[in-house]
Amino acid sequence: MGDPRRLKKKYTKPKVKFEQSRILEEKKILQKYGLKNKKEIWKAEYGVTRIRKLAKKLLTVSEEEQNKFLERLSKQGLIQAKSVDDVLELKIENILDRRLQTIVANKFKIPLRQSRQAIVHGHVKVSGRKVNIPSFMVNLELEKTVEFLGKNIIKPKKKEQQKVKEE
């Protein structure tokens, strides 16, 4: 019969396929965050547009709801906004910085590709559970509970090994 849920795409493809400026910008982001493919960038862009749409709708709503929205964004660690207008300045980088892959790389001082591999191989725990999804969104509370299972996996690079031998 099939699954009763209707699964929807969580991203939108660019309207213009071969736009050089966009392609170059996406390549820079791919290298900076160690992403697998451009679909991950498109998912982040979709998330940003969704949050911006919510912010635009909340401009006309009561301050209580606006404060709840801003509090939720600050708990997620996306942006420290004082008003809904500040949320419109949200960028793709804010979302990509909250991914598990980026947080593991920054916390344990390892390359992004290596952090992605460690996550996929199940060497990372978040609040006591193994997580093998590099795109897992980590909020500020969960960031404290991120831990590495195997310490032998994180090895210094060859240049660092030579420095240790010399000393």
C-alpha cells in the first residue's frame, strides 16, 4: 500500500542551474564546512528562508509570541536577536555552524572531513546516545554533552608528529 505520510523535500534547487557567481560561492561554503554535496547547502538555505518567513509573519503578531520565537532561536544557538527584525539578517553560515559535524571539528580540533567520518562511523555521542548523522542540529544545551568515544581515532597530523619526535 505504501507509507501514509507524504514526504516532502526539505530543500529547493536553484532556479538558474549554471550561475557562475552562485556556483563559486557554493564551492567556498563546501570547502569551509566540509559538506558532502550542494544539497546540504540548499537544505540550509531552505531552513533560513523558512525562519525568515516566520519572522515576517510574526511582525504583526503580539510581543509574547515574538519573544517565544526569539527565545527558541537563541536556545538553538542560531542568532542572538533582540527583535524580530534582527532575525531577517540570519545567514546560511549560522545554520551550518550548528551542525554536529562543525561542532565536533571545532570542539576536538580536527579537520571537518575527519569529523564527518568519525560521526558516520559512530564515534560521537550526544547526550549519551550515538549519533551518526553529520547534519544533526545541535542546540546550545546539547553542545555541552557532545563527546568522542575513541581517543585513538584523533591522531595529530604528520607535521605535528614530527614536532613531537624532535622534542
